[in-house]
Amino acid sequence: MSHNHAHSNSHSHPDLKGRKLLLSIFLNIGITVAQAIGGLVSGSLSLLSDALHNFSDVLSLVVSYIADRYSKKDASVTKTFGYKRAEILAAFVNSATLIIVAVYLIYEAIFRFMDPQPIKSGLVIWLAILGIVFNGFSVLLLFKESKTNMNMRSAYLHLFSDMAASIAVLLGGVLMLYFEWYWVDSILTVLIALYLLVMGYDLIKSSFKVLMLFTPDDLNLEEIIETVCEISEVKNMHHIHIWQLNEQETHLEAHLDFHENVSLSEFDAVLTKVEEVLFKNFGINHVTIQPEHQKDDPKDIIVQD
């Protein structure tokens, strides 16, 4: 059996993510404390919910920071992949907390809607503005990395959704100040929670698929087989497994039938062709192939091990 792989370009600033996460953690600790005190003083549930969400941001950012640090640890004889999945696990945990927070906010908002309370709108407005500024800065910090890293995307979504929540709280504060529509506080809380549910579900689904070794959504097994079988020496490709180790590494292992009983050097030449076509056409950068010739084994595409 032969194994080879091609690596994509590594990040040019490997510690930049960690520094950005650390700065975002301290910013969100400040927001959380300010909004929690302000929510208790003003009586605003939406401000308290925003503080709770910010607290979940702090926890998620800490998880993301730890995962980022662990993902850089070297592999060993007991951990042959190292901690490359730490960031995927962090994304799964963070998306789960988004959903839990959202459900709790809806529960609290229902009770407050049935019994609206007077709210000190001026304090709500100023603290919402503080949340927008601080979270907005954190969102800008993580925007670039969120495009290519699931862990950073989970942290980014926490911060982006909280910035959106602060904007909603600001609008609610203005409506309560001028029209005394105190029920708006509960409505906005529910809207914030529904947004969190949607974002959390999408991310937890994506991270779950990676953790469960599912075939990436953008890869089609039949198309991959057809492409590989266009190589003249290849007769059949079967017993395939495709999975993502993390967002940088997509692995494929398969059995490859040859028309002729090729030598080891000839197999190496074909393997190079397979690796090139898989990387170029499908972005698969880790390939493990078991060569076969007239072997009596199942030829199904998927074989349950």
C-alpha cells in the first residue's frame, strides 16, 4: 500500500489568529460586565440577553483560542495526527452553545412579554452603542480568518451575531425611549435568539459532518472515479473512503485495480498521476492507494469495513 500527499500553502502568520482571539476575549469581557450591570440597573431583558450572549462569546473565544494553540502541537507516536481536529471540535462546541443560549433567551422573552417592565432606555442605548463598537472591532479582526477556518468562523459568528444583537437592542432602546413600547424588548430578544438558532444550526451541522468523517458536500464519488479511471493503467477504483481531517486536509483512501501486473516503479508513476489529478480537480491533498491486480475482493464503491 502506498501513501502520499500534497500540502496546501501554510498560513504566513501562524500566531496572528491567536493574538486576534486574545484581544477579542478581553474586549468581550469588558462588554459583558458593562452590559450585565446595565441590564440589571435598567431592567432591560434584551440588554441582559446581550450580556449573556457576550458571556457565551467570551467562553467560545477562549475555546477557540485553546483549540488554535493545540492545533499547532506536533504529532507524536501516540497522537499521529497531532491535534489537527482541535479547531473542528471547538467549532462544534461553540455552535452548540449558540443554540443553547438561543433557546434560553426565547424562554425568558416569553415570560417578559406577558409582563412587560418599565426600562431605563437611556442606559440601554449607550450600552448598546458600546457593544456595537467593541463587537464591530472584534468582527473586523476575525473577518479574514473566518473565510478559511471553521474554528475562527464559529468565533466570528458569535461576535457578528452579538454585534447584530446590540444593533437590535439600540433600536429597541430608541423605540422604548420615545414611544414607551416596552414589549419591544421581548420581541427583539426573540429575534436575536432565532438568528442564533439559524447560525448555530448551520455551523454545528458542518462541524458534525467533519467529526463523523462524512464525505465533503462538494465532492462527488462517481465523478472522482471516472476521472481516476481515465488514467490508462487504471482498470477500476473501489472501496473508497473520503473525509476531512480539518479544513486544510482532505483525505482519500481506495483500492486501485490495474489492467496489468505492474512493477513497483510503474505503480509509483501511476500514483503520482492519481495524486495530481485528485489535487487539481478536487482539492484532495492526502491520498492512500492499495494497488491490486486480479484480486478476488468486493468491487463496490463503498465497502463497510
